[in-house]
Amino acid sequence: MAPNQGQISNRMLTALDLRDFALLAPYLERVDLPAQFQIAKPRERLEHVYFPESGIGAVMTVSSTGQIAEAGMFGWEGFVPTATIIGDNVVPYIVEMNIAGWGYRVPIEAMRQATMESSSFQVPLIKYMHVFATQVAYTALANIRYLLEQRLARWILMCHDRLRSDEMCITHEYIALMLGARRPGVTTALHILEGHRLIRSLRGSVVIRDREGLEAFAAGSYGVPEQEFERLIGSRAISHKPA
């Protein structure tokens, strides 16, 4: 049975006009999205577009020598791979779930058919592509111009937006991989945030104590992509209560 739009929390699916959602609804397949599940691999043919309802994933760039870095983060606010909206069925990067969740997937052909049937179908999806590009741009800015502890504050805030919980099960190793930093440096940065009473760092998890303080500490590295999402797509405030 096709899901009802009112039962869905993915903000791209809820942003669709009712008639546009109806074009996609018969093809929405509920799927689990376990940690380390690869939605896309470099230059391998894509079969589906994913709309997460929970969990966190990352788009990760890969060099010819195997070096990996996080370019952007996604969760219940978005869809991946975004390249499918411009008609592409391969990407040069990895799209992977890092914190387990679940969501819906749609065959690429169904997305293309919906696009041909409705001129308005692509509008919110293309807006999301702009928002995601803005996020990638601010990740580059943070990596070059901000201290590790400020980058960490930004990254925790972005996780908080997507997990909708004050406690996040994330390890130092995972944070180091995503930030492109060494684990000892991440541990020190966590201690700095903890010393400011912004978070509590536990074994295998981080608990947010002062979100407003974290935003201030991030010093402008966080906020612009999020504001762009709300300006272009958002119709309701993000809740930080557990789903």
C-alpha cells in the first residue's frame, strides 16, 4: 500500500505538491538503511533514489589514491543521490549511511517519469540541490578558516538537526573520519566543548547541553545552509525532540 503523505516526515517528500507526490507514491518502497550501507559507489550505475526518514548519511569524495573526506551530510531533510534529478545515473563519489535509520526508495525510472508528467515536480528537488551545494561550500570554508573545535561544534549541530535527539551515538573515530582530523585532536576538541559546558562527551556518544551556546561557539560556520533550506523549502520548524 502506498504511504500517505501526511504519515511521512522526509521534508522533500512533504514539500511536493499533493499531485506531484501522487505520481511517486505508488513506487515508494520502505527500506532499512543500516550503518555503512552504500547508497552509491563511484561510477557504478544507480538504480534508486533514497528519501531517509531517520539516520544520517554522508557524501564522501574519494581521491585516486583512496583518500576520503566528507563533503556533505544528509538525513530526513533531503534525498540522495541528487545527480539523478539532472538525468545522471552515475556519480564519482560515495554516498553512505553512517548512523542507521530507515526511509523510502524509488526507482530512478519512476523519478524520470514523474518529471516528464509534471513541470512542478522537480522544483523543490532542485532547490534542495542548491541548499546541499551551499552546505558543501560552507564545509570548505569551515575546513580552511575555522579551528577544529569550531568545526566540531558545527558538525554536532548538523547531526543534532538530523537525529532530533540531544544524545547522539557517535564515536571519536567516526568524528575524526568525517572531519578529516586525527582522533587525539578530536578528543581534545570534545574536551574544549565540554569545558564550556556545551556538551557532555561519553564513551560512544555525545550529549548536547547548550545548543544556543554551540551555535555561538561555531562562530558563523553553521547556519547559512540551514537558513537557505528554510527560506526555499521549509514550511515548518525543525524539531529537536526524539522522533
